Amino acid sequence: MVRDNVFQLGDTAPDEAVTFAPNGESLQMSGNAFPGRAVSIVVDPSCRGVEVRDNPGAETVRAPVDFNHGRR
């Protein structure tokens, strides 16, 4: 559960600000703010029980997330 945070993203941060890896369960993310520029929250289609809503400045996208998604 990720709730009620402010994500301050630098210029070099990827447009995919948050990613949920394959096979996640019971994911909740709401009330978080992403000021400064438009970003996305990417949820892998295999995730179940997903509730991602009300996160100003971010759009939620259902798309495949690579296994190495967090390795930058």
C-alpha cells in the first residue's frame, strides 16, 4: 500500500515513475501527488487485485513490465 505521498522527480527520472512487476497481488496506491511533470504508473497485466487511483500528475497504464524494470 502506497498512500498520501508527494513524489518529487528530478530531470533524469524516467517517465515511468512507478512500476509494478509481474504477478503482483493486492496492490493499492492512492492519494499520491506527482508535481512538476506528467508521469505514468505502470502495472503489469498479470497483477491481480490492483487499485491504483487518485494520484494527481500520474496516469495509470496497464502494460508489460520487464523483469529488470527497476535496474537503472
